[in-house]
Amino acid sequence: MACKHYVPSWVGCCVFLLASVGGLCGHASARELSLELLRVPDGFEIALFTDEVPNARSLARSEKGVLFIGTREAGNVYAVVDENQDHHADKVYTIATGLNMPNGVAFRGGSLYVAEVSRVLRYDAIEEHLGKPPAPVVINDSFPKEEHHGWKYLAFGPDARLYLQVGAPCNICNIEKEDERHATIMRMNADGSNPEIIARGVRNSVGMDWRPETHELWFTDNGRDLMGDETPPDELNRLTKEGLHFGFPYCHGKSIPDPELNGGEECSQFTPPVQELGPHVAALGLKFYTGEQFPEAYRNQIFIAEHGSWNRSLSAGPTGYRVMLVRLDKSGAATAYEEFATGWLRDGKAWGRPVDLLQLPDGSMLLSDDEAGAVYRISFNGR
């Protein structure tokens, strides 16, 4: 692994809290950081694209190259422009403020789509009005209003429909009996009509993509808390047909019954994950790599941004805060789960938290970091 660093001057005063209800210190300007702590494989480089996007979360890009960035805590949506195409942002525009957890962003047909907790907005002809955005069109405002796991990921599928998840508003509960949309993945038409559930038993997915060879939907899912430091795992799941149930709240991982809510259900009746990810790593964005810049061994493989644990015990220590690679064989079975980019966690202290990935036309990838308020570019320059 070649070493690329980010040295934060504030890391010494930002102590990761590892108690059962811990958390991270507040956002610090990425201008204080250096790339020296980050490690990627030999031949790869990671560089700063912008450090001026507080709480940078989900990423979307227009055909003209404008990068749109959602946030969760900040309540803002940004547009970032690289005018001279040198892989460094030149201008950052604030498209919207005061929204309710506008995590999800998607772009299609000249319009920016933004997902809040209970509604989805559309900003038309946004590229022509970055400095003075138009009032949004509300295309659907009927989603559940609960904020616990209420922030959404948003993406257009190969069928031109808009996909998003509705998380479970709890750590562990059977809320779907009250509202069947909870703990699901849904899709709807681009105008917000005809929303439908396509996957159930999904606790909190904040990342999805489609396998290029099959157009099957793949997604991450965050496992429940308060079952111990090492269980249950987060999950990488695959939707081979509509209507599958992935186990929540009755079973976790491939075969772990819930100690509170499993009433005798056999875990074998639910769809198991393709890959069990680390426990409490908070797996978020994922992308199939379809470019040609990276070596052949990375093509059509899955990159996953792991946001990092928040409540592991002192003895176990934090985990995640990295980008992982899941290798697949031709059948879609996982053959490896390995580190790709690390260094946001140092000596038990986290200064950055990876969130989402986006592939650029040249085959490089962008990676957002909501703790550092930054977006990085990962490229391959090896021979």
C-alpha cells in the first residue's frame, strides 16, 4: 500500500468517544488537513477536490460536469464546478438551505432531484441557474416523517425510475406492521407518481448501485446496535427479483436471530447478504467500477464507503472509516472483502468519515467525507 496522508492539526483535540453512546467531534475545516495519513494501493493517488462543502454526503453529477452534493446535518445542497478541468473545484454554489436532512441527490434531464425525510424535490434547469436557483417542484411529499434513519439515498435506475429507501425509525422494531413502507427500498416514476416497495426487511440502506452485467440492484444495509461489539455485521445485499425480504427485524447477517424480536422465524426464509461486512462499520455509498483507468482487476468490482462506528466499546475500539473493495466472480458471488483506502482513523481517533462514491468520465472516482467537509479524487497513475 502506498502512503498518502491527511494530517489534521486538530486531531489531538478531537477524541473519538467510544462509550456506548459516543460520537465524533464537530466539523473542522479540511483546509487544516494534509493527505499524508491516507493510504491507497500502489499506483493509486488520492487528492483533494474541494474542502469547502461542510457535511458533504451523497454525490451526483450532471452531463455538463456539475457536481451536486447533499448533506444531512447541514440542511444544505451544494453545486461544485471544476471550470478548467484540472480536478480541483473552482466554485462552490449553495443551491438550497434549511432543508430537512437533504442527504439524497440525483440528476437527470437537466433537473436536480433532492430527497428530504418526507418529500422529494426537483430543481429544473439548475445548471443555468446555479447562482440563483429556481424554487423547487415538490414531486412527492407523502413519505414517512420520522427522522430516525429518515434521511434518504436517491438514484435513478436503468429503468429511468427513481429509487430511494425508507429506513426503520428505530434501532430494532417491527414498525412495518404500522406502515409497510418502513425498512424498505422503494421506487417511483421520475415525476413522483406510482411509488412502490421493491425490497423489504432493510433496516437502513444509504447506498445503492446496479451491477452493469445484469442491471440487478445492490445495496448496503446498516446492522442494528446493542447486540455487542462484534455482531451483527453490516450487509451487502443483492436484489435478484422484486419483493425479497432481507430479514430485518427478525434476522441479521446470514443467520443471526434477533434476541428481542425473533419469534421463532427461521433465518433461512429470508434473503441472505452477498457479503457480511464488518460490524458497526456503517457501510454507506457503494459503486460498481465500470471505468478503464483502474487496472482490470478492479473492473465491475464494488467499492464501499464505510462511515465508521460510533458506539463500540473502549476495549473493541472504533472500526470502519475506510473504503473497502468487494470482489465478485462472474456469478456475482463475493470472493474477497478487502481494504482499499484507509487512514481516516489513527490511534483510535477519527478525523474523517467516508460517505459516498462517484465515478467520473475519465475513470477516476470522487469520495465525499462529511466530517472533514471534503471531496477527494482517487485516480490511478501507475504503470
